[in-house]
Amino acid sequence: MVLKTQIISLFFSFLYGIFFYILVSINHKYLFNSKIIFKIITSFLLVISNVFLYFIILRIINNGIVHIYFIFCIILGNYVCKMLYKLFVKKR
């Protein structure tokens, strides 16, 4: 894979980690106000739709090639968003 494509894929994976954290936090708020069936269906649909969306966009960027460091970038983006949320929002 070309270096430019790898950098774009890494940056996209990082941003997708941030996007995923935001969606999970929104979903987390709704899970406490619902029944168990709704919780299971909502969580399942959230994960499946996000995985499909990630692979569709990754297929556009680099023909759907997934490396382990892309997953590390998703986790890093998720972690960075969590730390920024704690730093800026929880202080208020």
C-alpha cells in the first residue's frame, strides 16, 4: 500500500474512533431509559451499522485492506475523545 494511502487510512481510523465514542455515549444515555429488548436491539444495530460504515469507507480509501494499526488508531481516537471529554466537559 502506498504511504499516502496509509496516512489517509490512519487519519480516518483516528477520526472514526472519535465518531464512534460520540455515538456510543449518545447510545449510552438512551440505554438507561428503556427495556431490555430495546437495549439489546439498539446496541446490536449500533455496532453492526458502525462496522459496516467503517468498512465501506475503508473500501473507498484503500480497497478495504485492514491492518492492526488501523484498529489501534480507532482505539486511540476513542481514548483521546474520552480524555478530552473529561478534561473540558466534566470540569464544568
